[in-house]
Amino acid sequence: MKRVLIVDDEVALVKSMKNFFQFKGVDALVAVTGEEALEILKKEKDIALVITDVIMPGISGIELLKRIKEMSPSIHVIVMTGMLSIENTVSSLQNGASDYLLKPFSSLDYVWEVVRNYL
């Protein structure tokens, strides 16, 4: 089973995304901080994809992306944000993001269409 790590400080969002992905047959783990995500990635070796928010307390999503790519360049990272910014978009892509999502999503089906390309 493919595994996804969802990182966002919006607890309701990560719970709904986790439930949706599990319904689609994907094992989803969640973290509410970048630091928690890094700890999970150190323990869990079979994560294929990380979906992370940009703006979080502590480690930002961009910094998390950089650290993930240093740890394991083969893990795909999708960056998501509620604040559209050319700087964040460019920085995400320059640092190896596989894709970029703008919140709020029109639907989780839309997110699934993007995510399944990386599983």
C-alpha cells in the first residue's frame, strides 16, 4: 500500500484528507508541524509522498521540503498554501517540489487527481 504524509497545522484539514485518502486505498499519516513530519520520516521508510502546507509554526513548508529532499530525494513533495505567492511557488519548485496546490480546494477529488500522479 502506498503511503502519504500530510503536514498541516489545520487539524480538521489533515483529518479529512487522511480519511479521504484511506477511502482511496492509500495509507495516510498526519503531522501538524514540520518537526513532527521529520520525526515520522525518520521512522517510516516507505512514504512515497509528502503533502505540506507552506505556513506553519516552527519549520515552514519550504524548509521542510528542503530537508526532505536532503534526507530522501526520491520522495515526492506537494506544497499547498492558502496564500498565493509567486515567491513561494518559485521557491517550492526550485527546491524540488513535485507540484503546488492552492487552498481552499474545490474538492478533495481535485486533490486526488494531483496526488495519484505521484503514487
